[in-house]
Amino acid sequence: MARVLRPGGHFLYTDLRPQGDIAEWEAALADAPIQMLSRDNINAQVVRGLERNSQRIQDLVARMPIPLRRLGREYAGAKGTGFYRAMRSGKYPYRLYCFTKN
């Protein structure tokens, strides 16, 4: 993205990692050839979105092929799933970064 981002352009990046991997992840991002303007933990917002969309998520998983439904339920993020609990507990911090190219 550094190659195609125009000078003054912005790149927003979100992702999640296990809590123990955050320092290594952020060190790698600090070495990026573009400047980090901001970073934020957005777990609360992600959890709120999962809660508001829990029924919709469950409906979508129910339409998946039967062999995939168990996996879909666990990782889709509906309320009460392992992914939802991990997000709510902070075990997997969800981060938002804003970069720019000078």
C-alpha cells in the first residue's frame, strides 16, 4: 500500500491479534514505510456491533452448508460464541490504525 498511496493520502487498517502478540505486531507496523498517525483499541465498538447484529449473524450461519455451521457459529461472532467472549474479555484486542504517506 505504501507504493500506491499518494503523498498526503491516508490508509486505515483494522485487525486483531492475541494480546501476547501486540508488541511484536506494533513493532512491525512502526517499521512500515508510511507514518502512523493514530492507533486505537476498538474492542468496545466491535463488541457493540456484534451484539446489535447477533440475530442477523445467526441467521446467516443457519444458511451455511451443514458441515460448516459449527465452525461458522464459533467464529462469526454472535453473542455467546467463543469469538464474542474473546473480544469482550480483551483476549484479542481489535485495533484501528491510521497511516499517511508524506
